[in-house]
Amino acid sequence: MNDILDRLRREQPQAYDRILYVEQPFPYDLESHRIDVHSISERKPLFLDESAHDWHLVRLGRELGWTGVALKTCKTLTGALLTACWAKAHGMSLMVQDLTNPMLAQIPHLLLAANLDTVMGVETNSMQFYPEASRPETLVHPGIYRRINGEVDLSSVQGPGLGYGLAKIQRSLPEPAVARR
């Protein structure tokens, strides 16, 4: 990784300068692959992605030289919040990403990013990959499921909790596979 970055800096300095960060260039299991990455993060910010399952692993990552963490609400909103708090308290940068958060999952994902100081806003692509999956939610929250000039609009999210507006969303779901007793 160092060789690649150094060569790029020498041969293509404009391209090197445009690199904002490097994301998870090594195996995901930090505990099994304790790679000291301080020399890489001295060149460019280095973000944990798939390795960032909880703040304990982020702590290990920081000890190894990682400087940032990519948060994902699909790994639980509580876990993302705890990880964000720990990372921020220890000087790490944050980003919020998820390629496939359709339907209601999109809302906490976007709210997390809106309430954190992230390096690049939020990565959100479910509307690109699954445009029909969120059709009922789009009728209530049109700005959340459509990017305009690279931005989403959270103004429809209002009320208690996460502001889903469940009473307004007309979605038919299948019967649960397992019933509660």
C-alpha cells in the first residue's frame, strides 16, 4: 500500500492529492491480522470498513494505526452510535456508508449521517440498486429516496422516534415466518 501511494505521489501528484482516504485495504479480521498500518495513515487517512463491527474492534484498529471508521446502521443503529461516540472521543474521522438500505432502513441511516461530522456526507445507493423496493416510503418521504444534485432531503422526517410516519406509509408485508407467543 505504501509503495502504491508513494509511486502515485511521485508519478501522478494531482491524482494523489485528490485521494481523500484509503478504505480497508487489508483482511477484515483485525484480531487475526494485526497489521500495523501507521505508515499508511501517515500518508493518507485510513478507514476501517468491514472490520468496524463494534467499538472494541475500532479501538484495536486505532492501536494499529487506523484513523477513521465507516459506520453502517445495518450492523445495528446502537452499535453505530456507540462506535461513533468512541471513535470521535479518540480523534478518529467518521463516514456513514451503506449500499443497500431500502425501505425504512434508509431513514436511520441518513439520520445518523446528518447528525455526525462525516468526511463526505453519506453514501446511499439503495435508490439506484433497488428503486422499486421503497415505493410506498417514497410517497411519504420523497426526498429521502431520490438524490437531487447529489443530496437527499430529510425534511419529511418529523415526529417521535425516528420520524418514520408509519401511519402514512401503505406497505403490505408478508405474514411473519415465526409468530410470537
